[in-house]
Amino acid sequence: MKIKDIYNYLNELSPFELQEKWDNSGLLVGSMEEEFKQIYISLDLDLELVETLEENSLVITHHPLIFSGLKRVNYDTYSTKILKELIKKDISLISMHTNIDKTHLNRFVVEDILDFKLSSSEEFLAKCEVDLSFEELLEKVSKKLNLKNLKYVKTKEKIKTINICTGSGMSLIDFVDADCFLTGDIKYHDAMEAKARGICLIDIRHYESEKYFNILLEGLLKEYLKKNKLKAIITASKNPFEFFIEGEKFE
């Protein structure tokens, strides 16, 4: 199978033209006319993971390896170190980022992972009607996402509506119209802003809220790959963060 064949299928599933202007989804490494032997699916790439990939393969990631233009490739940065290994091993790379966030990933995490009923969705921002105390909401999110500790801002005891954006969504604070906003990468001043607006926050973290890209895309590709006698291998880059709590270290 050629790269262009699966690229076109992915484009039908989630058009690359839907990506944000600042994004860099699409074919980042390789040629549309190249053929490949194996498909891997991963949230990200890291050097340890790339070492395990077979030569002449295709890897599909959520996060693009390259966001902005490279002025030099001197192998001393995250992206160029990995780029070197991909080229050496003849591995092609397709990334599906903000396009699949809009069409599939946010909804999948909200409904299939967190088990909330979606009432509306506007690109990156999902809205759900709930009837929970803030503590009940914390417990549910902690259990569903397997988060042993949660960072939060509490402004209300009762939560009737929630907005959710997987990954990093605090730039959407002006569009939040719910009692509580669930997203990742929440910073100190984000918390101060939300508190001033009377909005509860729960930090569902970036990696932990988007790692489901792997199983989502595998499911979307299953029948297509089966028809073409191929099988996707789910791989996992490591979360760069670890957490230290009362002597216990965990990922």
C-alpha cells in the first residue's frame, strides 16, 4: 500500500483542511508515492519509541513532530533528533492533530471514556448536562481517567453543566458557558481568571486526556486495514512527567 492510499482514507475520516492555521497536521515525513510495510499509531514520538519501529513503516501520531519551520537540522533538539532516526529507518510520519480533535477525539473521550452524555459540541468545546456535587465530579473524573491526584479550582458546590476540551484548552475560557471546565495544562493565572469568573476548573492533564487517540484511530481504521490485509500496532510514547506524592512515584 502507498502512503497516498491511507492518507486519502484518513482525509475522508477527518479532513486535514479542518486543522487550525497554527497546526501542522498531514504528511510530515515521507512521500505520497512511497510504499510501507507496517503501521504504528501513537500519541507522540520519542527516541525510545522510534528505536522499536520497523524500517520502511508508517507511523500516525496525534501531535505533530514539527510545528513551525525548521531553519537548521543539527540533531540537538527534540524534533531533529527524531527526524534523523525516521529518515535513517525510512519511516514515514502522518500527524492528525486539531482536525481529529474537532471531528472525533474530544467526543470520544467525553462519551466513551468519561461516560458523559454530550448535549452540544462546538469544535473543541463539548458541553454536557450533569447533576453532581463538585466532589462527585472530581471522583468520577479521577476514576475514569485514572488520575491519582487532581488539580482543581472550586467556585461552586453543585455542578449542573460542564465544558470539556481534551489537551490544552484554557485559550477557550471566553467561550466557556458551564459551571465547570475540564481541560489540561492549566496554569496559575488561568486558575485566577476562572476563579474571578466563578468557573470551576479540573485539570485533566494533556497526556492523560489525549492518550486515547491510539484506540480511537485503531477502531476507525480497523475495517479498512482488514480489507487491505494490514493491522495497526498501537505504540505508546512515555509521558515526560512523573509525579511524587508522599514517597510514591508513579506515571
